[in-house]
Amino acid sequence: MDVSNYTGHLSEAQALGLQEEGIAFLIAGTQNESVTRQQLRIAIASEMDVDAYVMLYPGDTDSQVLRGIEVVYGLPIGRLWLDVEVAGLTLDHVRRASRICETNNIPWGIYTSRSKWQELTGDSDELSSAPLWAAFYDGVPNLDNWGGPYGGWKKPMVKQYQGSTQLAGVLCDINVREGT
């Protein structure tokens, strides 16, 4: 599942409820440092795997990614996802953001949908060696149907298949990942 600053803080009871629902991993947005760190700490204490994402905006993507890295510093995140969906982003923005991750030895991947990737990058396959977190709301928790191929990707690592859901009292999006 993934959460953002709009989700707010997570309680231990909510984390337990998520575990009972079978949730084993959490991806937290880096929009608000105190909320993000609290969400990740609760998930880690509940023995969930954790990743984080940086919502990219046109402009100084270098600073946006560096801020995201700062927000999760010291926490055992598996990957920092670069969220590519805002109008005005270009392939160069994504390229620069990926280089910041590489320079800082941060495993990274790309979150996007087919329509957004095609619109914003012209369906470039330049970054297809990076893992993909595909947004494809079909309500089906498997990676077989994900809206692709596009951007050179053959299959995503993660698929967001349901958005804006209340699960165990938590506002979240629901995802499936490789191996689950």
C-alpha cells in the first residue's frame, strides 16, 4: 500500500489492522517530513518492508529529490520512487532526478502510468533499466495486466491497482509487488 501526507499519522492499532489485512509493505510519500518519518517508523516497527516516493514537479527536481532523501535519511527504505505524473515534467527532469539518487547511492525506480509516461517523455525507453511502479487501476492484485508495455518496460516491480481506499481505517492506495 502507499500513503501520503494526506493520510496523516498511523497508529499502532492501524498498523496491526493492516497486518491483519495482509499488508506487508508500505510506500510513504515524502511531502511532509514528520508525517513521513512517523508512518515509516510505525510500518518498520510492524515489520513491514518500506519504500518512499518523491512527487516530482517541474523546476528544480534536484532539490526535490535531495529533500526526499533527507526526509528518509537513517530509515531502512528499500527504494526511493520518483513520481512522474505532473504536467510540465520532462524526460530531462526525470533523468536529473535519477542521477541524484545514483550519486547518493539510493536505489530508485519510477512511478507512472502509461498515459503520463507517454505524455511527459514521449514514451522514452531511456530509463527502462529502472524498476517500474505502474499506476493501473483495474482492481486486480497481480502484475500480469498493468497497462503496458511502455517506456521499454516489460513488467513492473509494483502495480498500484486501486486508489483512495480506506483499509483498517487508513486512507491509502493499494498495490501489489513482485513476490507477493
